[in-house]
Amino acid sequence: MDHLATTTKPTTPPHIDPRLPRPDGSPATTHALGRAGKAGLVVALALACTWTSSAQEDRKVPVAGSWRTENGDATVEIGLSPSGELEGFLLDVDGYDDKNPDRALRARPLHGLRMLWGFHPKDGSGTEWSGGKIYDPESGKTYSCRIRLERGALEIRGYVGIPLFGRSTTWARAPAGPAEKPVRASSAARP
């Protein structure tokens, strides 16, 4: 029993939070954020800066924003990806990607689906984009694509091989209002 009397007791019992003031009124000696909390704060600040810079870049891109498809059945939210490429997500659509050639992807919802990706500016004005792809959920097919802003409307040209062998559609800018932003999918997740 003598060895118990000589052991040292911890200064703070384990059930008391060391970040709180001590019973004698003296301040806590540790910071409110631990190492993990500080790392989380740094990550959160970095993400906030990335999202802010992405939103600022979207304002510089004339084709960025919400667009109604030609038949008016859906809205596509277009903006810059973190890598600087133009991409677009399908909104306001119910149903699933049941025409997708990959059976594993047929159960994914159409709402939030990335249907435009990989576009690069063709000129410095930001009104013409090429080199991208468009996924057509009605057929389950993916086409090469170019996008051009013409007199306030967006001309989308999907094609196989060369633009001559393709089809164009025109999208109108969606009316301003409370729009739902999609959750951006990973760049690797393609239709």
C-alpha cells in the first residue's frame, strides 16, 4: 500500500475538460482547439477560399449560370470546375439514368447529374467553348460538344467526329430566382 501513497496524481482528473476554467478560477492552460481542430479549421478555410474564387471566376465566364433546355423540361447549371474546365449539372428533373449503357449507373438520379464537362475556352472572350462532352440522358449516349453564346442564348452543338455531323439545340437563360445548386460530383465520375 505504500507504493500508492507515493504515486503522483494527474493535475486534472480525466473527467474534467482541461479547456474549461479550473475550480479555483484560474484560466485553462490549453487552447480551445486541439491539433485536429486546427487542421479542420485550415481545411475549412482553404475550401471556402476555393469556392469563393470559383464563384468569382464563374462571374467572369459569360456562359456561366442557369440555362433552360430547348424543350423547357430541365435546367442546367453551368460553371467552372475546380480544374478550370466548364461543366454543367442537370437540375429540376425527376427520374433515373436508366438509359445509361453502364448498368451500374442506371440507378443514379438525373437531378444533379453532370452532363457537360471538359470544355476549354476557344477564345479570350469566354463566349465560345470547345473540346468538351455532353451526355444525353434520353439516349444514354455521350457526344463531343461545343458551346457558343449567341445573342443571349446558348447554342449547344453535339456531334460525332466533326461538328458537321451533329445536332444543335438552343438553351435560354433561366429566369432569376431561388435556384438550387447541385452538389458537384467528382471530376472522375463521368456518365
